Amino acid sequence: MSVSKLVLCACLLCVGIAVKPSFAQGVVPAAGTDSKVLLDMSEGVEKRVAPSSAQVSVKRAPTGLEVAVAPGEEGYPGLSIKPEGGAWNLSKYGHVEARFTNTGTKEITLSLRVDNAGDWRDNPWNTESVTIKPGESKSVKTVFGYAYGLKPSFALKPEAVVNVLVFALKSDVAQSFRIESVVATGPAGEKPPVAPDSIRQKPLNGFLLGGGVTVDAATQLTATSAQNSLDEKGRWNIAFSAPDGKGTATLKPALGRWDLRDFLEVRVKVKNAGVSALTPRVRLESNGGSSKWQELAPLAPGGEGEIVVPFNNGNTIDLDQKETGDRVASNTVSGVMVSANGGTGKQMLSVESVRAVLPPAPALPDWLGKRPPVAGEWTQTLNEDFDGAAVDESKWNIYTENYWDKVSHFSKDNTLIGGGMATLRMEKKRGFDWDTPTRKETDYAVGYLDSYGKWTQRYGYFEARMKLPSAPGLWPAFWMMPDRGQGVGAEQWRRADTKNGGMEFDIMEHLTGWGPHRYNIAQHWDGYDKEHQSKGTDKAYLQPDNDGFITCGLLWLPGEVVYYGNGKEILRWKNERISNVPCNLILYMVTGGWENLPVDDATLPADFTIDYVRAWQRKDLASPVDNNGGK
């Protein structure tokens, strides 16, 4: 869980721009619109804004304020606007809107940020962005309380807006644009419109077709070189007019996307209703991409069968090869596509039902939790079963800096040990980070464990058995970070540097908005700035065992990593850049992530439970850096 995934948004905005006052007269709003002009475009407007650096220059024009941005090193060049009197009271309005024209020769991305006062680490602002082609004009609207695609964000107080920022991105070519208006408008308490494609539907009992589900043929069935129809029994009949799989027919949701996060496969029952044999096949479409085609053996006329399309195609993901991974995002399925190969006469296929299902939990291999998955002379180096009454402080820390969500604090009261388990509990409870009154106070408390400075290992096999929370908006993970030891300095950022051979390993990184069966695997290296690199998959699918736990492991060898889920190989990568720096272990849970749902306080408290953490080392790979806590 690269810090960059969350910190990027904060860094994008923490630009420390100096500001000057402006006036609220100028561009006349549309008739009948209750608006407040925040930037007066009359003579002297250039004196009422403050460029962020010498890279930015401004000049008044008849149609607005011309802004020129020279190439340079500033990450987010732009300008700021501040009200007279210290703050605007915009409580009568719902958003701030600006209109821009790209007067340059290259595409430009501009952001509009609206600020409250406060600690920048709390991100007390809302921001939206727009990308504009040369010569094009566009508006961007920042709705109070929403940001980055109208997602719920910082609860901005419109009665206390202290600053408005307009900024571009770093570029090695000149950029220029014109600000034509900046106004507050819209109704108080405004909510963003709901985009139809953002709607998620959970099908009753998993049925997309059949099972009593009503399908509207006019809006839900589409075809290419085929004809669709529904008969009186609700069967989906397809007549293919093109041979050899060129004809396709698709069943789509009535609105938005199907949310199939509670399932792991889709089963399609079909019948050959034609006069010649054919080979039916099915694939899934989603926001994340398409599944692979799954097909039956050829069906004779009148023959029936069931096609199973798993979200996990069963293949190991090889990061050196394309098309080996899963691309279906189970929470955003947009269609079930049907086709057929073969046949010389009229090809007719009847689809009786389409249903998402959760198959029985597969049997786990006997070696799981007992040894590494590959042969060798292995020695167990860590066996943490959490059998004590409290955290073993010789192995684990319960505090660290929260670089991720800014709204939760790590508390000893939320790292629970009992019943042979460790539980990291997220709850709505105001308190101080590290249980220390001199540190930041936030509304959510959670537990934390890492072995930084206490236990490290280079190479080996690492495994944890975990039960994931189901409450929306949470971000639990089992991962590893470099620890170069005290020889590079006392500062943790030096010891944890992912450059110069270091690497972050995300063994299991889960966003609860994905549902219980999907998680992320990744490697991150070369820092978290512009040199940052990463490889992995955010579509690793895994079914919990009969007790609701998943077991995830990493085999780390010189120049090679292999990731396991419930004893099955999920992903592998061979590369000389694989880390050769010792790592410590981390188990955490915060809120947010890069693709998640909002936190729902009504679902808290929520637990991330760890049954065990174990590690082994192969005899020929052992070294003095193992288990020395980075000394």
C-alpha cells in the first residue's frame, strides 16, 4: 500500500501558495442564478491574485485573466485568491465554479481548490480538476464536501472559506490559460448528480436472468450480427447471423452496473435451439475489463449445458507476460456477452438463466501454515500465534505515523490480543494518536502492528492467516517495508527507502468496497515521487475458508517473488530488481484507499483479525541481517 496512493492527493494540494485579497464584482452571472462573484475581472484584477512562484505570470485581458506558466520544477504552479476580511461566507451556495480557456498549444489539466483554515495535514479543502485541449473552454465545479470526481471528501464549511486556488501540473513546456470567471453558486447543501453508470445493483439471489428477474429486452439486450428476443418464459433467445463467433449478444443491467462482489463466478445455462451443432461461449464485461471467453464442448441440436465464467481464471499471473491476469472487477460488471462458434445452418441459442454464485470453499493444501510451498532446507524464524494476553513488544510496535488516511489514530486500546488472535479494531472514537494528548486528535481509533526495529528478514517465505472486515471504506493490509538498519541513520525514512535495491511488498492489500473476495498484490520501488515504479494486480480473487479466513504468503528469493493465496500460486515475477534489502512486517487497517466506498459509521466497530504470522528462511539464504531488528 504505497504511501503514494493516498499521499498523492495531499501532495497535489500542499503547495504553500502565498495569497492576496480580491473583490467580488465583475463577471455577471446568468439571469436568475443566485451567485457571488469571487474574482472581479475589472481593471486591477492581476493585483488581486498571487502567483505561486516566479514561473507564473498574470495579465488582465478583455475577457478575463491571462495566466502564463513557464516550464520549471514547481509541482503545481498556479495562483491564489483570498477574500477581504479573512473569509467568505458562502453558506447560501453549494459550490464554487470557474471557467477556463486553454490558450496554449498543449493539453492542460487545471484544478480548482476551495479551502477552510486548518492544519494542511487534515486536508481542509475540496478540489476538482478538468483537462482542456488547446483552444477549448471548460468549467470546473467544486461542490462543498466533495472532491476528485465528486466523491465524498472533507466536510468543508462554506461559511468560512479562506482561499481559492487555481493550479496546473508540472510541465517541461510552457502552459497558458485564461480564467474567465470564478463564482460561488448552486443551492446550499447541494449534492452532486448521480451518474447512471455509478449506480450499483446487487441481484436478488444472484440472478441476472431467470429466477423471476424481469428483463427489458429493449434496454438490456444488445447485439452485433445477431438478433435478440425474450419468449413468454423469460428465456433469452439469440439468432446469430454471422459465422465463427463474429456475432455477439449482450445482457446488460437495467441501470448502472451489477455489483457481484459477494460471488466468485457467473453460470449461464444454454440450449442449442438451432439445426446444427455449435460451440457456445460467454465472457463478462466490467469497468476493469473483460474476462476470458469460456466455452462448452460443441452442443448438438437440442443439447443443453452450463458455462461457468470465474472471476479468477485459475492461471498464475506472470508479470513478465501479458494476458495472464484477471481483469474483471466483480463490483462493476457491465454485461454478459454470448457468442457461438461452428455450425453450418442457422445458429440459434436459448439462454435459460444467468446467475452469479459462490462455489463451495475449496480444500486447502496440507502444507499451509506448516512449511513453505517449495522444497529446500528451511528453518522457521517467526511463529507468532498471538497466544499471550498482550502484544509481545519484543516483536511488535503498536504505533507509527499515519501517512494514509488522516482521520484515524493508532491506539493501544484498539490492538486486541485474545483467543489466540490479534484484532485491529476500527471504531468511531475520538482520541489522540499514540494515546498522547500532545499529538493529533481524530474521530476514528484503530489498532496497528509492525516489527520495525525489532524483527527483519531478507528473503524467505512469509505467511499470515487473516479475517477481513466487511464494513465499507476500510483498508486492511499485510505488507513489508525495507529496514536498512541503523547504519544508514536513525530516521525511519532513510531505513525504509525503496530506492537502491529496496522494495515495498504488498502481500495482501484489501479495500472493503471490493467485497470479501478481491485484494491487491504489488511491489513498489524507487521511492514515491516521479521515479516511483510498481507492478502487481488489483484483481486477485480468493475465497475465504470455512472459518472465514484467508491465508496469504510471499516467497521471496534473490531475483524472484511468488505470491500465494490459500496455498495456491497467484502471482510471480522474476527480475533482477527484486529487493535485496531486509524487510519488517506490517499489519494495519485505516480508512480510504484509491478505490473504495465511504466509511459508514453505523457499521463500526469493524475488526481485522490475524490468526497467525509465520516466516521461514532457507539455509543457504540466511544472513546476519535476519531477525536482528535492523540493528
